[in-house]
Amino acid sequence: MAADSHGKEWFMGMAFSRALALVLLTGLIGCASPASDDQSVADGPEKTLSPEAQAFQEQCDDNIARLEQGLVTLENLAPPFTVDSVLNPLNDFQILLYDSASRTGLYEAVHPDADLRDVAGKCTAAYSDIGTRLSLSRPLYEAVAAVDVGSAEPDTQRFHHVTLQGFRLSGVDRDKKTREKIRALNDRITKLGQAFDKNILEDVRYIEVSPQELEGLPEDYIAGKPVGENGKVRISTRYVDTIPVYTYAHSDELRRELRQQDRSRAYPENEQILEDLLSARHELAQTLGFDTFADLVTADKMTGSAGRAQSFIDDFHDLVQPAARRDLDRLLAELKTLDPDATQVERWQAMFLEERIRREQYDVDAAKMRQYFPYRKVRDGLFDLVSHLFGVTIRPWDTDTWHPAVEAYEMYEGDKLIARFYMDMHPREGKYQHAAAFSTQVGIRDRQLPISTLVCNFAGGNNPDDVMEFSEVRTFLHEFGHLLHALFGGQQRWAALSGIATEWDFAEAPSQMLEEWMYDKATLQSFAINAEGEPIPDDLVERLDAARQFGEGLTGNLQIFYSALSLTYHNQDPATFDLMDRMLELEAHYSPMPHQDDTYFYANLGHLNGYSAIYYTYMWSKVIALDLFSEFAEQGLRNRELAQRYRKAILEPGGSKPAATLIEDFLGRPYSMAAFARSLGVSPAGAGPVE
Ligand SMILES: [Zn+2]
């Protein structure tokens, strides 16, 4: 999820990227970590595993042995180097690696047997290590580089191109001494990143306040906060506390104090670690021939360079600022009803004021909405929508699964089976706690079907009347958007181009686009029906749509500040600036609200490790999603002919063409920011192409 999501779900980017990262890591893109000599996942003879875990471990050991053998073969290929002699065996190897790694990645996240989850975790590490060694193999690189693809099919040329690009971004083409330096730097970066994340995760802070200060918070929240012997209640910096407090607490001081603690986590420990991390990344980039790490990490993204990412951030900022100003004026007006002397809105006041406005002016009550979203009706409604738009049918798939609650389906086009998927939708002990689409089997044309798995944590496991939150329904659509991308894109020849194999900064566009159907009255009323058989009322859908637009300017403005922070830190020699000074400069320029004293956001923004310079990808994907959706807004959200065209142009090619080409194929023009500008109520006149 995007940082500081401002009380609502922006995107499930983080959750999704976890699933994607595995694919990237085991593919040819990604940073290196040192090879391990220990390839066995056995735990030693003294530990007795469950029979199922034992069987899984044997299968995993078997796959590892086959992959090790495959790696030896790939590193000893003999000329002549051709598509048949090099690219085909590489593809076979990648199919086995992806399928092995995605199956263990999934089981590690969802399998009910704790032993098996442990085994799967160790298998994942072993597969990831094999993927890294593949990506750093000099003999394989030389063989691939020698293949002439001049007269090959376009998808083969693309596979050749992205494979070589991955090798070169890993530095495989460099001399031995340089390769050793790169390896050491990557190792250092991995360790510093882990330390940075660990400090954030482990530094949970608490404040103690008198029970009276909890005024305004929901009753069930207060009931869960016992008063201690000193007459105080303890509140932590975990989401379960911060979100309700920022949203509902009447006490300005409580919100201020909690946010001050929250935004100081991992400080001062992470200051030095971040400086070292930025230095190591800068050195790595320079070793690989780039000016900055931001240039290195954007080289294989849609933006292509740090300069282009910076232009995007500035264009976005220009567009969003008037909308943010408008939102902020409304927040200030609301604040003045509480404090007539107020002159500006502080950071710890924004969510609280937004919530008051939503409740008072839009009358959107989450508790009243739930009745319209029984899980099964939502699921069936979503299947109907997809069947209608894309001309496919979804039928139950009679197969074994890892848990009785898991649903399994097959997707048909006419009589032809084209894909399969699992849905593991409800929470249980030991299961992954977020929402994500996991690739489960890579789709290869005329060889094997694409299989994906949706993992969510919605209510409705046992009782057909269990209802979902509106925000959960939105998450369902989002994740289903990823699923469709993976399944429709899973008819490629090359595993590395199959499914969600586009540039990272495009991967969230199809999923975000599908969310837009949540606000379509016809779609919503086809399945949002309560126990009395009444569909969700017209005026409620209209208020929902109006309420979501309120606050978008402010949220977008904050997100672009984070984007600027992430890019700028990685786009200069870190020896030339101070972390705090640079953050304050950027905050003054990009952020709509003033800095809160005694806070150290750079020490606890975990994305600075996981996303490094490319936090902007959240906003970039959003802009593109709205641009793609503008065709549906114009030609109809139930337009089957258009939906088929979208499927053919955007989803089916997977990664076989650059994302910019896919978009242009669909829109008949390059992508632009105009639709995004319209969504903010800003004149699109100033919104040129995304540059
Ligand atoms: Zn996503």
C-alpha cells in the first residue's frame, strides 16, 4: 500500500509487488545477492515433518536438483548460438524455475500446515538464489548476446532484448574485478535494506493518555483499551491504533502526539543506515555506468530515466495543486467550526477533518453500506461482469486445494479452456494478511495453461449472509484486475514475457482501472443487493462517487511529495546533502501542509528500501489507468466490443511489447494526463502528454 494512505486504500501496490517481486527476482531482472553453497532445504534428521510437508520437501529437492542440472547445461552451451540452441533451453529452464518458485511462494503465504510453510520458505530462498545465479552467469550472457534475432518473430526479439538488458543492468558484461565489486555492493545494499526495514518494523512506540482523551473514537475501539493501574490507556503506533485515532479522535493533542511518535519511528537508528544505503546504491550505479541510482533503476521502466520521472512528478504536482488547495480550503472551513481562530490545517488534523466532511456532507456511512455486499453476491456479480465484457465463462473446477475454504475455477472461451484460478478469500490462522494476486503457473501457448491465485482476507467464509466492506469490494476488483492481466496475458511463447510481465510502472494500471466499475450504477446494482432483495439505492451510489472525489487532490499532492522524496534522495550524490535538510526543502515545495516538528519521516518510510527511487510508480499507474478508462467512460462501461479490444491490445500481449506501445495500440495515441486532470476537476488544457 502507498504510505500514509490517508485513511483509505489507494492501491494494493505493495501487496501485489510482493507476488511480482518473486517473479522478477527469479527472472533476469533484479539485484544480486551472494550465492549460497547450501542448496538443501532439509532441516536435519531430528525434526519430524508432517507427511504433507515431507512430500513437499522431496518435490522441492527434486526441482532444485533439476534446476541445478539445468544451470550447468545453460552455462556450457556450445556454438552455434541460435534461438533453438540458447533461447529455447533458457525458456524451458525459466518455466521450471517460475513454476517452482511461484508454487512455493504461494504455499509459504497460505498453506494451513505450518511445517509446510516453513519448508516452502526455505525452498523459496533456494529458488531465488538459483534465479540470482542465472542472472549473473557470464557464459550464459555471452551465449545469449551471440544469438542473432534479426529475422526472428517480434516477441522473440523482445525476449532477447529484455534478457540482455537484465544481464547488463546486473553488470554481467563487466570484467571480473568489476563484477566482484558489484556483487559486494549488492550484498551490502541487501543487508542495509533489511536492517532499515527491521528497525521500522520493530520500533513500535506507545503513548499513555487519560481515557477522556478517547472521545470520538468508536465504542468497540474504546472497549478494547483497558485502563491501566496508573489510570491511563496505552496507544501504539500500529495501524490498528493510528488509523482510528487520526480519523476519529476529537483530541487535537492526542492526534498530534501520536503522529509525532509515529513519524519518529526508527530514528535515529535509520539515519546512518539510510545514508549508507544511498551511498552504496550511488556507487553501484556509477560502477554500472549511470550518473545516479535513480537513472539505473528507471532504465527498464516506462519512464526510462530519472529526468523523465522528475518531469512527471512536476507535471503531476502542477495539476494536483489547485485541487489540493480546494480540498484544503474545505478542511480549513471545517476546522474553523471547531476553532474559529484556526489559520491553517496541520498534518495531524487532515484525516479527522476529512472524515467529518464525508459524514456530514456526503452521508456515506460505511456501516449502512455493508448490507448490500454479501460476499457471494459480490463474487458472482464480478464473474458476471467479466463474462459479459470479455465473452468468457467461469465454471467451478473440480480439483484438490490446500484448504477446504479455497475456491477453484476454470475460464472458458466458447468450448476452449483458456485459464484456471484459485480464490483463497477469507482469513485464517497463519495465512498471509493482505490482498494479492499470486502467479501459480506461467501460461505458455500450446503447452500449459496460465494459473493464478487471488489471496484476500474478506468476511464471508462460513455464512452466506456475511457481508463485505465497500473498501473490500474495491480491493476485490483491484486484485481481480491483476488476475485477468495474468490469465489473458498467459498465452505467450516465452515465460519471461507471459502474464504480468510488463514494466513495473505499468503493472498497477489494469488493476486500478477495474476499480472504476465500482462506481458504475448498472454494475453495482446488478449485484449489490441486501437480504430484503433491495439493490443499493441510486442516491447512495451518487454520494459514493462524489465522496471519493473529495480529498483526491490532497491525497495526490501528498503522494507526489513522497515520490519527489524517493526520487531526489536517489538522484544526487548522497555525500552532497543532509537527509533532513533535503526533506524539508522538498516538503516546502511539494507538500500541501507544513512539516510537523520533531518528526523524521525519512527514517520510517519503508518504501525507501523496497521502492528506492520509484515511489512515483503509484501515481504513474494511476494516471495511465484513468487514461485507459476514459475510453470506457466515453463508449460505455458495458461495451463488449471495446472490452475485447482492450483485452487484445493491453492484456493479451503480456510483456511481449513495451507498455507504451500497448497503450498506444489501444488508445490510438500516446498516453496523456488529460483524463487524470478531468478526474480532479482541473481543466485538461494544461495536461499534455506524460513526459
Ligand atoms: Zn495492485
